[in-house]
Amino acid sequence: MTKPRFDPADVPDFPKGDKPDPAASYIDVGEDEPEQDFPVDPLTGKRAEPEAPEEARVEQTKSTRPPWWLVGFTLLIPVAVFFVWYMNWMGRPLSVGTINEYLTSSNDKDVAHALVQIAKQSQDASEEAAGAQRRIDARYKDAREAIKRDKSGQEQQDALKQLDDDYRTSLKNIEAEYRRTYDDLELTFDGVLNFVRNSKSRPAPLIEAACGALSAMNKSDRYREKARAELRNLLRHDNKVVRRAAACNLANFADDQGRDIILEMLDDPDANARANAAIALSRVGRQSDGERLKKLSESDPDPKVREFAYQGYSALSGKVD
């Protein structure tokens, strides 16, 4: 390839003193860069300014947080489930007015709830009173022993007398508290009796629950005999479950009219039936029934039945092996 020829005539003439320095650079990379020459605006007479560089746009990311209404709805779900469960829970306490209202309801669930609450509230009040008395008895025994150990003579007698007075006062307070609860509950007993007397067309589980409510009347001077009479009538009911419930709850009145039914229950395949029979028989059984309960306490496969059977045997025989 032929190289281009350099012709000195092609070099332009420079005025004298203006010849470029061959060593100079035609590209100025120094720090003092000359300002750009922007044109003058003919209308305003001002030189145009350089435009500022555009800022980089930051893309907004979409929020992944759920909306507030969805969060609130999600939190309401367990609350609603709990509310529905609580309103249908048979253990939910009911006031006396609500119990009387439910007893006249055509809804079987409401009636069952009322009957169960009568039996439960009566039992809870009785157990609470019994527990309070046991605690007072224990404190009384400890205090009495301490007085006899630490004091003597007239001082001991005075301290024991004051302790006995305090003990009797505490027992009266327990009884008064229990009676207040029971007297409030007694306001529902007329509704229970009316239900039982008109329960021929009602399901057997409702009548079974009514037997438990009738049993709560065993401490009432006004309703005791009325409840006993209704339970005796239910011993002739067509349903076996009702007859058994009547016999076991009649035992709470120390009435042995259902003793034969209770004895049959001791051979039932259901462990709950045998356990209830053992409890009831301990209240109305004869001394000869104690031996049967003893055998049951030794051979029954269910530990709960063995425990109740042994307690029944101890109650009837008057001895503990």
C-alpha cells in the first residue's frame, strides 16, 4: 500500500510570531476548561444556561401490606368462632331470669342448658361450702393444738373458748353464703317441676337432665317432697336411660325406691353407668350390697369404677381395709 506523500506546500502560512509550537497539544485536558459559548436569546438578550442533568427516577415498588379491612376481618374470625362456641356451651353460667326463660322455650338446646345449669350451680355451691368448711376445720385444729402447747391455766381456757366462738361464727357464715346461693336457685324450681310434668313428648336426654335438676331440690323444705314424687314417677318411664337417671338421683334423697335399677347398673358394660351406680348405692344400699361393691372394687377393669365402688363399700360397711 502506497503511503500518502507529504507536501510542505499543504501547510498553511502563519503570520510571523503565530506559528504553533510543535510541542503544544491541540487538546486541552487541563482543569480550566473554557466555558461553553451558548447562543444569546434574541427576545430576552440573555445567554442560555446549560440544562441541569435529569435526576434518576426511582421506581416506586408496590406495597405488599394487606389492606386494613382484610386484617380486621381476619382477626374477627377467631373472635366470632369463640363467641358462637361460648353461646352454645352448656357450662356457660345463666342468671335465674335466663334459666326460667329457657325452661319455657321450645328449643331443646335452651331447655337442656337451663336444666344442666341448675344442677351444676347447686353442686358447685355445695362443694364450695364443703371446701370452705374443711379449710376452717383444719385451721381450727391447728389453732387449738397451738393454744394447748403454748398456754396453760385460765389463759388457755379463755383462748379455747374464744376459738370455739370464732369457729361457730365461721360455720354460720359459710351456711349463710350457701343459703343465699341456694335461695336464688330455688326461684327456678317451679319451672323445673312444670317442665317435668309436661315432658311426655320431649326427648329422653332432656328428661334425663331434668332428673339432675330435680336432685338439686333435695335440700329445699318447700320442694323436696315434690321433687321426690316426680322422680318416683320417672322410675316407670318407657326409656331405660330416664329410669336409671331417676333411680340414681332419687338416691340423693336417701330414697331406695330405685335400688333394684341401681343394682342392675352394676353389670352394665358402660363404665360410667357402673360408676354412677356405685355412688348411688353407697347412699341407699344395704349392708349386704357392700360386699358386692367390694368385689367390684377389686375386679372392675376401670380405675374410676374401682375407686367409687371402694368408697361405697366403705360407706356401707363402716370400715376401711
